[in-house]
Amino acid sequence: MFFSMFGAVESGIIFAIMALGVYLSFRVLDFPDLTVDGSFVTGAAVAAMCIVNGVSPIIATVLAAVAGFVAGNITGILNTKGKINPLLSGILMMTALYSINLRIMGGSPNIPLLNEPTVFNFLETAWEKTGIDQFLNGLLTSIGVEVVPGTWIVIFVMIIITVIVKLITDYYLKTEIGLALRATGDNEKMIRSLSANTDTLKIVGLGFSNGLVALSGALIAQNDGFVDLKSGIGMIVIGLASVIIGEALFGKKTIVRTTLAVILGAIVYRMVVTAALKVDFLETGDMKLISAILVVAALVTPKVIATVREQKRRQRKRIDLNNKAKGA
Amino acid sequence: MLYLSDISVTFNEDTPDEKKALQDINLTLEQGEFVTVIGSNGAGKSTLMNVVSGSLKPDIGTVKINNKDVTPLPEFKRSNYIGRVFQDPMAGTAPSMTIEENLAMAYARNKKRRFRIGVTKKRRELFREYLNTLHLGLEDRLNAKVGMLSGGERQALSLLMATFTEPNILLLDEHTAALDPSRAELITKLTGDVVEKFHLTTLMVTHNMQQALDLGNRLIMMDKGQIILDVSGEEKQDLTIEKLLQEFQRIRGEQLVNDRAVLG
């Protein structure tokens, strides 16, 4: 159990970057962007092809993010300049990306990365010298965990990358441009009357969003050791699940808090799915169904709780009033 | 300051629904002039505002601000020169953002937006000072989300956001019409104060005749896409609602049939 949860947290942190991207489009820009299903694979494919062809994994990862940025830009241009409905722009781009991704992958729907350098094993020799693995695994063994993880490097590298991405996102959303970006999703008419070019903001905002999604895809591919053309299917639902679960559990009072909530939401989501798959009659193929049910639950539950609370409050007031009337 | 020449706008041209919203409008506003615009529904008041703000392009005609031809500029570029308050109190502010963030966005209206923090300590002090002038206690709620404010408070904030950067032109589009009478009175008073303080060139559309008489130093009346009356100076000060109605009847040869206009 510990071992599978360890894996869940590990991939949860990588998916958290994708969730931050979805947060930027879905919440900040109020743009339900389905490009994500395509741009996730674009990121993975670009990184994989670069690495296979001998490019340094770090540069490959950066290039992957840039490719995602461009994909998001095109969705934005379809929506603003082509005046195509947001959902449809995303669907069109996602569909187009399916073929483009296959092209990037040189026509093969699966690329193995097993013996290639990645951002994780790039640092491995330095990492082994620190002895953190032995120390943490020793701790685990002493508290009675039998199967210990092979290495902690992925979690450490990912925590560092995710925190950096979070801090940059927080800062960005507080800059003058970031404020205008948030206002574009909140009250477009108003920010246009304050001399902001909402078209450009949307195009750039969707670029950032999909850049993060592609970055996440690139890191997942390097962690998993392969890229699959179909791995992006349902990615938007996972992103939405992370955003919604995170906001419901950890609050969304300020930007700093919300981005943290989204990251934690992505980890919680992975853990819940992992736990659910432990149930006997559920199979790996049921994952998408579990994701969809989780999103529905996270959307409906807070509203039900609020309604019940409100009813109870009114009931209490009425009872108080009755008691007072009796007393008098 | 603001110069409109030969502006015409037609909606649904060559269809049975064709409507000449503006016909050969010529209007010049000098620096510091405060013009109130009245007229019944469909007279072209809102169209006139939209042509000035740039959200609507005229079929023909020229719009100049500070002697610069702004006719081809899209709305967001023209907003460099224009502050605007809408009728709907929800329209002028971003509800899920805080008061100080909204002010920071307004502060950047006539500047280039950059990747630097929007609400700095220095600016926060500035915003607090400006909010103070509203006497609504908003200066103590800088971090409150604007969606939590009442309609009157939001409209007062919108007015402040539109004016404190001292735009070349201020457009007020029936900005008190959606408020209850006491709030409307407050906003009317604030409007008079702020326009005087910054000496703003203002174009205000209203359905309330009394408000049109009380505020501003020039009044124009529109009907069927044309300016039919234009009074300023002492002549405007001597105007009453009675006189305005008579004037309309004399020019148009018919009663001004608009409940809101007559009752207002």
C-alpha cells in the first residue's frame, strides 16, 4: 500500500503542473480549454524526440513547454480572431494536434525512453552521493515498511520544479499583465474599457496554460520511460478534477492559496484513484469512469453541503422563534 | 478636446428593420465642458456613446480626441484617452478581484502594462487616499472582493476608477439609472465633485431630466438620431423641466411621450 501511494504522490506532483495549466485556462481565463488533451502529448512527444536524438533532457523539456505554448496560442487565435466558440476552438486544436503529435513522433504511436538520459537520471550520480535515499528508506524500514521505493529523486526534483512553477504563476498573476489576464476571465467588457487588449491576453494566457500542460507531459514521459500517442485522452478531466477537488478541500481565498490547493488537489486525486483501483472489481480501464465520478462528486458535494447547512440554519431560527413565543 | 463630425450610423441597412441611429451628428466639446445628453428611448444617445468609446464604428464621419483622429482605433486603444462608467453597476468592476486590484487595473489604463507587481505599497497608499474621497469606508476594505460590495458602492468605485487617472474624456452612460434614489443622489453628487476636481471633459447620458439640469454646463437633447437642442451657459441654468418639454413640442410638433423622461 505504501509503495503504490508513493507512486501516486510521485505522479501527482508531476500532474500538478498540468493542473496549474488547467487552472489558468479554466478558472483564470474562464475558458474551458480542451487543447490540453493534445498539448499534453505534444509536450511528451517533443521531449522524447529531442532526447532520442541526443538533445540534453533539460533543453528537451524546455522545448516541449515552448511547443505547448504555441499550441495554446493557436487555440487563442482561433477563438479571438476566428471568433470560434471557446469549447469548439479547443476541440479543433485537440483534434489537429492528434495528427501533429503522430508526425512529431515520426509516425510511430509509441516511443520508448528506457535507456535514454532524462531530467531525473541526469542528476542521479550527484543524488546518490547525498545518501538521502538510504537515510529515508532506513527510516521507513525502522517504522516497519517492507517494500521501500527505489529512489526519492523524482519526488525531490518534482517538488522543486513544481514549487518554482507555482511561485512564477503566483507572481505572474499579480503583475499588471496578470491582473488584466484575470479580469479578462472575470469581466471582459470592463478590462477592455481600461485599455487592455483582451484578444492578446487570451492568446498569451492560453499559451502559458498549455505550456505548463506540455511541460507536465514532458516530465511524465521521462518518468514513465515512454510516450504513447493516446496518453492525452481524458487529460482535461484529470486537470479539472485536480482544480475542483483542490479548491473544495483547501480553499481559494487568495491566488497563492488557490495555486497551492490545485497542486494538492492533483496529489489527492492520484491517491484517490490509486486507492479506488485497489477495490477488487475495479480495473485499470475504469480509471476514466472514476475520474468523471470524482469530478461530479467534487462539483456537487459542496453545493449539497451548503444547501443542507442553510436549511439547518433557517430551521434553528424558526425553532428559536417558536421557543421565544412560548416563553412569552 | 472631443470633436465629432458628420457621424452617421445605420443599423440593419436595406432591411425592413432599417434604423438610422445617428444622422450627421456634429458635436464639439471644449476642455472642461460637462455635457448632459437627454432624449427618449431610441433617440441615439447610447449609439453616440458607443461611437465615442469605439465599441461601435460609425458608417461615416470622424471622431477626434485632442486633435488626434481616433476613428480607426479599436475600443481598447481609445480607452487610453477615455474613462467610462456603465449603467450596470456590475459592468465596471471585476467581482472576483479585490478593491485594490481593481484600482490597480484602472491605474494602468493610460500606461503600458508590464510584468511588474500591480499593487505596490506606494500605490496602495495612493488608492487609500482616493477611496477616502468617496466617504464610503472602502479605504479600510482594500482586500475585500468587489463582488461583496453593494450596487451603490460598486458604482462609486467604478466612477473613481474611471476618473482618478484624469482621462481626456469621461463617458457616463446612465450611470445612476440602476440605483435606488438615495444611492443615485450620492453618485450624482460624487460625479459633480470629481468632474469639477479634475476639470474633466464629460459626456453624460441620462434619462433623468432633473439630473440633466442639475449637472453640467451644457445640455443637448436628441431625437431620432439627431441633436435637436443644444443649450449652454446661462441659458442652461434658467432651464426647467417644463421649458424642456415645451421646447421639445415646439421643435418636433408632438408631445414627448416617454414616461421615464417625463417622470424624471
